[in-house]
Amino acid sequence: MKAKAYPYLFILPFFAILAQTALGDLGANPVETISHFTGNWAVFVLLYTLALGPLRYLLPPSKLLSWLARTRRAPGLWAFFYAQLHLLIWLLDQILGGQELAKNLSKPFILWGLAADFILLILALTSLKALQRKLPWKKIHRFVWFALPLIGFHWSLKEEGDPQKALLWLGPLLLLYGLRRLKLKQNPLRRAPPARNPYPNSGRDDKNSA
């Protein structure tokens, strides 16, 4: 795989759902199908991005893992892209479908989802090089971990809530992170080999990376 092609792999799910739409293969409830598809891919890509950090620490040194860790910015932005599609589909359904938008916005699972989306918005904005030079973006990006329980609440509290899905998707990543913290506490001198700054020319070093 050529390095330049790697970020574009994450657009393939988008083309897949476009193809399903064009073929009329979205089932009895197309809006729900697209909403679930985009939401699931937003979370999947986010989990993949976050897993690279703990895996790079827990596994033996690897050039591939180091390279993937350096390029986390691309999948992180794709996670944001799918999250915005997910939100946009819901908003369009509310507005065009004659739903009670104001009433539905007050539902707990919607509020949790919007809170998670707000965190992703802040992270996407602070991925801009111009802002990285002015802000402690590495500390800000650690707030991404707060998005995980918010996503779990979003999944669990909706009408067809699925706590098992939240546990199945989010549990392994939280376990990886817990193992990383435990090993770091037991052996604080053992850290992952340094990686180059995934956001070159940001004017800040990478030593405080989460």
C-alpha cells in the first residue's frame, strides 16, 4: 500500500452507502439504514484511531505501528466526517419528515450524542496547523476519551437502546488503555519508541502524546 493512498481508504464506506442508495438496497427504512451505517463507521474509525496508541505501547516495536501512529490525523478526521454525516441525516429526517425537532433534541440519548459530536468538532478544529501553533492541542486531544462514554450512553439510551453493542465496541479499547496505564505504572521507564509528530510543522513536540 502506498502511503499516499492510505487516508483515502476511509472513503470507501461512503462510496459503499452511495452505491446501496443508488441501487435502492437500503431496506424498508432507508433513513435509519444510512443513519446507523454512518454512525457505526464514525465510531469504528474513531476506535481504530485511538487503539493505535495503546497497541504501539503494548506490542513489540514495529515500523508499521509507528507509521500508523504518525498518520492518526487522517483517520481521526474521517471519523469526524462520518459523525457529521450521521448528524446531518438525523437533522434532515427531523426537518423534512415533520418531526418535533425541539422536543427530540431534549431526549437524553440525543444530548449525549451531540456532546460526543461537539468533542469531535473541537478535535477536528484543533487539527488545523494554524491552531496547533497557538493552542496546547495535545492536551485538548486527550478529551477524545470523554467521547467514548458519551457514545456508549447515546447507544444505550435511545429507543431501541443496545447496551451490549456499546460494551462490545467500546470495551476492548478501554481494556487496551487500562493495560497500557497499568504497565506504565509498573514500569514508568518503558515507553513506546518515539514517533515523529503526526502533525508536522505544528511548532510543538510529540513527547506529551496520549
